[in-house]
Amino acid sequence: MVVDDNPAIRRSLRSILEFNNDWVVCGEAADGRDGIEKARLLAPDLIVLDVSMPVMNGLEAARILHQIMPEVPVILCSLHIDRLLEMEARGAGVTAVFSKAENMQTLISKARELLQTA
């Protein structure tokens, strides 16, 4: 599942993830609150979650997602990643952090690794 407030980025992330024929993105959401509701309904195997969103940001959503579905890995995405954000993300139950400035192959590799160990 992909959660990002920018529709173009959601489409892009969906396309990148679904380029792998064995993966299907089960849903999309535009903010953390909607992401939590859809995750409850769709029971995804993996959630790619933007950090900066209206209504509820990714860190808040990750905390709740970790409480209600701790077995589901969450990859937190942001344009700018620093040590403080990584520490906050880990504390919120985030499994991995990905910078949108990185090569998208890095996202695919992280997702594949998390799905294999889940």
C-alpha cells in the first residue's frame, strides 16, 4: 500500500512497485488517517508511507499502524532524511527509511528484503 499526499508521487511509487510482476499495490491513501483506515480494510503486506502529509503525518500514522498491525513492515519516505528523523521513525515502529532522492532501485530492494523476512 502507498500513502502519500502527492498524487503524482503515489502513481510513481505504485508504478515502480508494480513493475515487479509478483507485487500488487492493494491501495493508496493521501494522508496518514486515511492510510490507517485503508490498511485496516486491505491488510497490506507492506506499507510505503510519506513522512510529510496533511491531516496526520507519517510518523503519527506509523505509531498507530505499528500498534494495530505490528507484523506489517513500514517504509517511511521523505525527500530529506537525517539521523533525527531515522531515530524518530524507528521509535514509531518504522522498519526502514527511504529518501526520495535515492535511486528507486533502493526502494525496491528494501521492499523485497522486508517482504521476504515478513
